[in-house]
Amino acid sequence: MARGVADTEMIRRQNRELILGVLRRSGPLSRSEIAIETGLSNATLTTIAAEFVTQGVLIDLDAPAEEAKARGRPSVKLTHNRKAGYILLIELDVTRCRLSLLDYGGVLVDRVESAVTPSTFAESPAPHYLAERIQLIYTRNTELADRLYTVAISVQGILYPDGSGMKWSPIAHFAGLDIVSPLQARFPITVKLYKRGRLMADGMRWLEPELTHKTVATVFIGSTVGMGLTFPDADRFDSDIGTEFGHMIHIPDGALCRCGAHGCIEAYAADYGILRSAYSVPARTPPAHAVPPGDFQQIITQARLGDRNALHAFNLAGSAIGYGLNRLMSIFEIGRIIILGPGTAAYDLMLSSLREGATSSLMGGINGLPPVTLVADASEPVYRGLLMKALTELDRNVFAAMNQQAQSVAE
Amino acid sequence: MARGVADTEMIRRQNRELILGVLRRSGPLSRSEIAIETGLSNATLTTIAAEFVTQGVLIDLDAPAEEAKARGRPSVKLTHNRKAGYILLIELDVTRCRLSLLDYGGVLVDRVESAVTPSTFAESPAPHYLAERIQLIYTRNTELADRLYTVAISVQGILYPDGSGMKWSPIAHFAGLDIVSPLQARFPITVKLYKRGRLMADGMRWLEPELTHKTVATVFIGSTVGMGLTFPDADRFDSDIGTEFGHMIHIPDGALCRCGAHGCIEAYAADYGILRSAYSVPARTPPAHAVPPGDFQQIITQARLGDRNALHAFNLAGSAIGYGLNRLMSIFEIGRIIILGPGTAAYDLMLSSLREGATSSLMGGINGLPPVTLVADASEPVYRGLLMKALTELDRNVFAAMNQQAQSVAE
DNA sequence: AGTATTTTTTTAATACTCGAAAAAATCATT
DNA sequence: AATGATTTTTTCGAGTATTAAAAAAATACT
């Protein structure tokens, strides 16, 4: 039920993971510092560190440029051996596809970017499209022949339960295919799909360490409405949570959403929904394909000037999100809300109706609206989240799991 | 971040837990059977089993009444030493309070039952009331002087984040007090509060083992609407999930709920809500205090005879629950729905509107309504859930954690 | 050059699992 | 009744972990 048999190999793996973990969180550290941080003894640190160095996973940082030269034997900081392995991040959204190759130290090595249009994946099926670009990365970076271990892809939409592809995606012709298997068959890599909303929440945890012990909900407001949820310490709890907040039904048979359903939160709170209400377009009118940022900005300006229709549109949006949070808070206790994306610019206009919606239930009333933080640029937490997912995956599944006989990974 | 330092003591604790776990799941087993089941070697089983027997946690079952006498050395089944420890279960709801004392083998030893009324906890504060009854159990069962380890209490309502008491409870004067600390101060026991909805879901997992790898949502429909959610393998994931489904807002500013808010699911789908709609009582009318089972049954009968108002009431109820599930399914993927309680009798009357509500969104439409099971008697899974919580708590925190020097627990 | 100080490594002790061999406990057969 | 076959359980030795404590290493200070 819980875990399987425990033996001494597991001890070592677990302690190796522990060490890579603190190194990942708090820069280069000396053996003693790691010992203190992890609770392991110095003796163990000597052993495991030696193992890591032999295997080429970590290296001694001999930049001796210490701060105030202390007495005693100088400490030697350990740090990631950048050549130990490589990761590839793929950020995929409705408009672009960006591949970033990074080394084990998290340093950018190569980058490929291309535009995505509704016809992109009709012309070249997604697995093929991605394989071609990955091949380009391999060709341009010969050093990673067998050292590219893991590919992390950020997507939006609904995953198959086994994570092999998408059941639904806002990107045309992207859903319905097995993405993971063809890539894993062609290249010697582990491929994983991650939901953008979830990455946002994870990324925020790395960017704001004080969130560690809280349940965090991130809400993206922009051309869509997305959410991510992460739970304290549930590092391993990778089940598909915070899935499609934007497509939670706010009002049965309500406004028409891009997804085809009626009454989704998104249909009221995404840019196109706000635009529609602000210009009193009937709520059943099919949504605009894309809203130019200027148009959205203009509605904000109008609302600030007191325009009734614009104010009303933001009220509807706030209310949709507020009730959505309300419904969420009927299920979890949420410790912190982070709102990201272009919608943050209009947060003040939505606040009162958002709060009203969020607190109008038993749970919402008792617990109140949790503290809210605004983060205008959503791409940073997504990138950070994706990066850390890939690196910790490498830490855990490749380098922590190596046994003593393992060959050195570096030349 | 993950776990702490791993050492050899942890190995032993973990393997002990593993053994107690399979024993808990699959009756008495011989050492070899346990070895096969857990993956541990026979040698290890000899060692650990000897330890357990010395400590009085397990005993050799010498009932030799084997089935077909096989050749070879006969196997000796290990089973729980019933005298190793005791647990106390307290089921508390709006009408009664029942204490059940069980031994480590799960056998009922003593039981105390009393009625609860709205004035009960006004006259005797809850911690005092419970302490008195626990004292009675101690007095009547002298053998458990220092062998009662854990008390598990089933409650309804909203817990404090630290689990020490209730923020809100449907039982008058029960909320707002620290329940756990006074009891732990007075008796040498571990006290924990568990939410009834959650126990239902957990209990169903024990009753139907094929649920193991699914996300299960249990929905109680009766005088309230409650929910429990459990996730596959998330044995340890004890955070407070599935909290107040019944008080999720279905329709903003809708029907008046017992909790004082407007538009809760409960206000449409609990017995009082159905009654109210069936008799066309205005939805803002304060709900009846308790609905006699006969009255509820009568509405079912009327609906089956084609009474429009009764049918409409069940439609509203089904719709409320359907949209609630819909909203839930926008956040998790749910693999199985189990409906419990008196409301199951009217499930067929609610089904079409329930399904319509559940599948009207993007997620609901794509995934469809998961398989639904009906269980009329909700008290069995609650009791089972509570029992297994207490026993596994004992297994894990007391008996798995004992070290080699530990004294024997049995005389 | 010698001493103080801090980090890192070595050493010895202990705990745990495992595979293989040995022992134990029964049935089957002669 | 004795011997053999068979299955379960125990014993034993080897291998791998961790840790505390002692030793060694590497530097600053005097």
C-alpha cells in the first residue's frame, strides 16, 4: 500500500536525493553545510559526495574567492557538474513553440523558436513537428548524444490519464495523438507533458519560498482562464489537479465559451468575454478569435473613466472568478491566491465582485478570501516551473538512482 | 523537502509497517505468505516476526484446523494479538453519540450510546461530555489502563486547520472549542477528528478493493449533502479534501440553506430542499428542522405516480448535484462516484438531470459521467472507515515504530 | 615555525536485508 | 516403525548503510 520493501539501496538513493535537493534549493554548498542542512553526518557526506564526484554528477567548485577568509581548513563548495546531463524544455501555446536546451546547472545552451498557427499541426502532425525540432537541437549540439535525459513540455488543455497526449487542446489539431511515445521511441529520452496552470503554481513555489507550507491556487486571467493548484509538501502528488478551472460552469446555459460549452468562467472572465460584455454583444455570440491587447487596455481605461458597460463587464468577470474560487474553497482550504496574466491590470476593477462571490458561501464566509498576490508576467513562473520539474526529475530519477558501479557520466 | 534522513532504523520501521499492512488487508498469513506478499525475504520475515511476537504485537495462530493437510512442515499463521492494544471509535452526529471500544484484532469490546439534542452541548461542553463517556469506558474495562492508544472521532462540518476542533458544525454548541487537547491532556491517548464524508470514501475503499487505483468521490444525500474524495495511493495525503460539497454554491442568491447561505447544493438536494420544492414552498423560506423519513418517501411515491411538482423537485436536486459534480470534475478527474444515504432511493428520479448537469461542461462532456454505484446505508462505510483509520494509525505510529528494546505490550 | 581552528576523511561499531544452507515438522510409502 | 519427500522456518555469513569519534588536512594567526 505505502511503499515497497525498504533496503540499504533505498537508503542511499533517498539520501542522495536529499542532497541533490538542498543543492538545488540553496546554491553551491560545502559538505559540512549540506550535512547540517540535511541532518546527515559528515561521514556520510564524505562518502556520498565522493561518489557523486566520481560519477561526474557534482564537482568541487574551486573558485576560492571566499568572502572573509576564515581560519581553519577552507571549505570546498560542491556544485552541479554542468556537463552531467541536459534537459530540454518545450513551451507550447496557441501562438508559438519554443525549445530551450539547458545543462544540468540550469544554464541555457541552445534555443529554437517557431510560430504556431491554426494550420501548423494540420500540415505537420504534432509528434513529427516536435521530433524535427528536437532533431535540430541534437544536430546543433553534438555533445549531448546520450546525455539528453529528459524533455518537459508545457501544454494547455486536458491530458489523457496516462499522460501520453491531449484529449483536448486549444491548439488546433494538437489533441487526440500520442505525443510522448513516438518521441521516446525515436530519441533516448524521457518525455513528459505538464499542464501550464500547474507549472505556474509550481513555479511560484520556487520563486516565493514562503509559500512552502500553504495550499496555493494560481489563476491566470488573459485570453483564457487557467488555474493551478499545489499542496504543501505534496511534492510527489502529481495527479492532475487544477485541471480546467476556466471551463468550470459558472452559470448553467450561460455565455458561450470558446470551448463550445455554455456558462464557463472563461466565457465571462477571459479577455474575449469581458470584451463581449463591455460592448453589450449578446452572450451567445461566438467569441472573437484573438483580442488585441490594445482593445483590452481600452476597456480598462473606459472603466476607469466610469463607463457603465465596461464596469459591468469587469463586475461579471470578477463575479465569475469569485464564485469559481468559492466553489473551489468548498472543497479545499486555500492559503494563498496568485493571479497572473494580463487580467491583473484590471484586478482592482474586479475585486469587489470577486470578493463578494468568493465569500458568499459557508466556507468562503468562514475562511474569507485568502491573501491575493498579483503577478503580471505569467511566463516566468511557467518557465521556472518547467525548468525545475525537468531538473528535479533528472535529480531524482537519474542521478539519485545511480548505484555505486555506475560509470562516470562526464568525460 | 521530501522525507528526512534515511537510516537503517527507518528500513525496519518501514518493513514492519509493510507487514502489518498486508496482515491488516488479508487476514492471518504465514511467514512465507507474508514474504511473498511483501517481497521481503524469508530470513527477514523470521527476524521481524520474532520481534513482533516477543513484543506481543502478533501471535502465532495455533488453530491447526488446516484445510487439506499438505505435506511438508505446516505453516504457522500470524495474527494480531488482540490484547496488544485498544482503539476507541466515536461516531458523533446531530442525533446520537456512540462510542465503540475495539481490540487490536478489530473485535468489539464495549459500547456506549447516547442521544444528542440541540441542547446537549449547551449543558455539558463537548470536551467534558466526551471525557465523561471515555472515563466510563475506562472504568468498565480495567484491562486497558495504558493500552488504549488512539481515539478516532467521526464528525461533520469544518475543521480547524490544525484539526483540534471544529470551526463549524451542524451540531449546536459543538463548534468553536478545542476538542482534542483536553482529551489528550486528561487521558494518555492520541485523539483525532475525521470528517464523515472522507471516512465514507475511505471506508468504501476497504469495502471494495477494486477502487484502489481510482479517484473516488462519495456523495451522501439525505438530511445533508456531503462528500468525500480519496485519491489512489494517497494513503498519506490526509489534507482536508472534499470538505463542504453540500455547501458549494450552486446558484448565486438561490434557495436558503440551513447553513444560512443562499444557493447551496444542499438547499436543493437535501431532503428538506426537495420537500420545499415539491410543495412549492418559496425557496427563501427557512428550512424545516428535520424531515421525517415518511414524508420523504411520500414525495418519492408521488413522483413515481407522475406528480409534476414532485418530479420537478427531484429534477432540481439532480441538477444541483450534477452541476456540483461537473464543477468538481473541472478540477479532478474522477474515476468512480458512489452515492450513499436515503437519497439513493430516488436516484432514478434524479438521474437524467444529474447527468445533464454533470456533462454540460468541457470536462464533463469529454470524460462523461463516471460509473455510479449506490449504497443505501451510509453508516457502514463510515464505521469501517473510522475503524481502519484507527487501526492503521495504531499499526503505523505505535507498533511499526517500536524499536527492538521495546517492552512487551502483552502480559 | 608553531599553534589554533575549521573542514574533511578515516576508523570502528551497529543495524538491516538477502541468498544459501541447515534445521524442523509434517505426510507418504515401504 | 523407519525412511524419504516436501514444505516452512531458522541460521549463518556477506554486503551495504549510517553514525560517533578520532585522525588528518589545510589554512590563519602569532
